[in-house]
Amino acid sequence: MANTGALTLAVGPLARLDVPSLLLSLDRYPYGCAEQTSSRALPLLYLNEVASMIGVGSDDKLNETVTKAIASTLAKQTSTGGFGLWGPFDGGDLWLDAYVTDFLIRAKAEGYAVPEEAMSMALDNLANQVSYATDFDNGGEAIAYALHDLARAGRAAIGDLRYYLEARLDAFASPLAKAQLGAALALYGDSTRSETAFLAAVEDLRKAEQPNRYRSDYGSLLRDTAGVLTLAAEFKPAGVDIGALTGQLAKLRDRARYTSTQEDSWTLLAAAAVGRDSADGSIPVNGEALTGPVYRRFDQEALEAAPVEITNNGDTDTEAKVTVTAIPQTPPPVSSNGFIITREYFLPDGTSVDPQAAPIAQNERLVVLLTVKPQHLGSGQYVIADPLPAGFEIENPDLSAGEGVSDFARLTVDAPTHVESCTDQFVAAFRYYSDTAAFKTAYMVRAVSPGSFTLPGATVEDMYRPEFRGNTAAGRIEVTQAGQ
């Protein structure tokens, strides 16, 4: 049930990808405050294009947002030209280096200013790692992505591309890697070998996914399908059925209750690539003749007032998809799927308190302790997000230092990979390479505004296995005015 709602109608081949829901998904991640993370920067380049396709307008400030995303990305560049996920001190991941370099190459191609020195360092890093790479029997995802980027920049060696196609094609462990090799060959005009790589990628997409397999390339079958579709739509290799791939991606997204940033980012790229070639049709909605991909949004009031009538005036079948969005009337209950998360509150001296059981005085400080128990490793990259009640603000996100927290040191907390103190939430990221029984993080808040406020639930999510998640219960708190 919901107290407000809207219905989006999509008609035509692009309707399969349910772009309106995709745009909402891209905006939901708690992985950063003002800055864009590496995973979210790439789809920004095509956001306006896709938004215009579906008739929902565009963000006039998007150019500024992309410019800031480029600056934020370059702030994470290491001295060797690579990139860290959260900063320049946690680099060393070739696949991530290639992903970020792909963003920079595409941004430059779209007309954005990318410093030549930074771009040159990024490409030098990829070229050096490819040069020193050893052969593999099952892997190579990062090598394929690096070759793809080098080819886009005109810096790949055609001999390397042909070697990996002829000697290592079957050893690449993901469909996306094979498609990236195919794209690199297409960029160098080798259409025959490119087609071979793309057909191998499409064939790999038919294999059953291993749900518990650890993937160092942040991927999944859904992400790989979106990536292969993106590159196939861009380079149009012979023998690859774009329509069939689009339908395959749509089915995977329909079955996925939750999606990762990688899955959503590559789906947006796929929508942009497919949308450029979508054939016009004639689909009147409520008597109004519309052409091309048709998207219309109807508020709940409009739907209650009159039905929506769709007519297909063409001589071939078309597709339609209806998406319903709404705001829940009640907050989500406690849930646990792969994680158990608990939230506790303490006074700075260590005394346990329950802010829902008794009012909190204005200017009172509380320590928030979040404890997470993963039930399996998953991707090993976890994000905790704890939304703040409107009457609270974060005073100290780092309890390893600061006045008034020394008595709390007896409660051991773990060092996160990354912490952000936002105006509306606390965010902490953790990275594990093997199973861990539990991990904890804590921060200090101050009650600043008198009133009665909703206390949202805290959440934890596996960044690249988003079906693994958990959340605490929501509630309400009361903050009383100082002196009362």
C-alpha cells in the first residue's frame, strides 16, 4: 500500500529495459554524500540522453555534475596512474583502473575537459600492467578491459589483441571480457576476429550463473549481459541479435529484486546504445499519435479520473511495460538476508540508552554502535548506511579520537575502509577477503532540534551482491528543548 503513486507506460523495443525504474535505481545508492563514486560516474555521461529518449526531460545541471565527478575521480588517482575505490591510497585493482579510465575516455569523447596528464598516466598504467601480465587459464577480465580502453585511445598493440583472441579467448572468465576484446578488435578494423569474440561472449551468457562464486570484476550475469549488449549495440557485430540480448537483459532485471551499481550503470549504457537505433513506430496513447520509444507518466489522480487507451496502428507487434512507483505508508520491517545488523545507543560514558523509550534532551550526545554479522562472504565489499533523524546531526564520525569518547574505547570497533559524515546519514564501507564473524562501527551524534522525528532503520548491503542485505527497525524519537 502507498499514500502516493504514479504509473509509467512504456511502449516499443526500449520498453523492455524499464528505463524509468532504472533511473530511480541509479539515484538510490547511499555510497556517497556530495561526491560521485567511480561506479556512479560512468552512467552520468548518458543520463540526459536516456532521459530525453523517454520524455522526462534532462538535468540542466548535469554538465556541472559530470565535471565534479571527473574532479572527484581524479582525486582518487594514485601516483602510478591507477585509481582507488574510495581514495588514492587503496589502489592496485586493474579492473577498477580500467573501469575508471573508460569513464575518462568516454567523458573526453563527450566533450568534457579531462587533463591530458591524468589521462596519459591512466593509460600508461594500463599499458604497463598489460605488458607485464602473465598468461591465465581462467580469468583475464581486467586484461580484457585494459585492452578495450587502450584500443579506444588508439594505444593498443594489434598483435596483443590477436594473441588474446587466438590463444586465450576461451580462458577469459566472463562474457563481458570477451565482448570487450571484440570491441577492441572492432576499433582496429578486424571485424572477423571481433565477431568471433562477440559470438563467444553471447554463448557464455547462456551458461548458468554460480551464485556463490567470488568475482573480482564486481560482476554478475545481469551486469555482463548489460555490458555485452552495450558493446554489441555500439559496434554491431554480424551474427549478434541485439533484440534477443535486450529481451534477455529485461528478463534478468525483472527477476532481480535488487540490483548493484554495476548492473544499473551498464544497463543505462545499454539503454543509450539501443535507444539510438530504435525504429520509429506509431503508437497513439489516448488518441495522441506518438512516434519512437513512447513513455508517458500518469499520476495517481489522473489514473483514477480516466483510463489510459493504447492503440497499435502498425503492422507488427510491439511491446508495452507498466511500472508503478509509490511511497510506502509504513516503513520496512526488520529484515535479514545474508546480514544481521543491530543498532545500539550509548552515552559518552558508556551507559546504554534507548532513545525511543525516553526523550533525549537538546544538546545531548549519543554514541551510535552498529554491529553487523555477515552470513557469508559475498563480494566482501559492504556498505553500512545509517540515516539520521531530522533532529540529530553527526558530531564525530571517528571515535578513535576526540573529546568525550575515551570511556567508550572499551567497546571495540573495526576500522572501515571509508567513512563519510553526511548531513542526512552516516556511511561506512568495509572490505574483507575472507569470512568474518562480525564487524562494528560507531559514531557520535548530537540532538540539535526539539521535536518528534522519524528514526529510519540502519541498513547494510553487499555492494556487488545486493540481494545480500539487512536493516534494523524504524521508529520515532523525541528531542526536548534544553532546560526542560
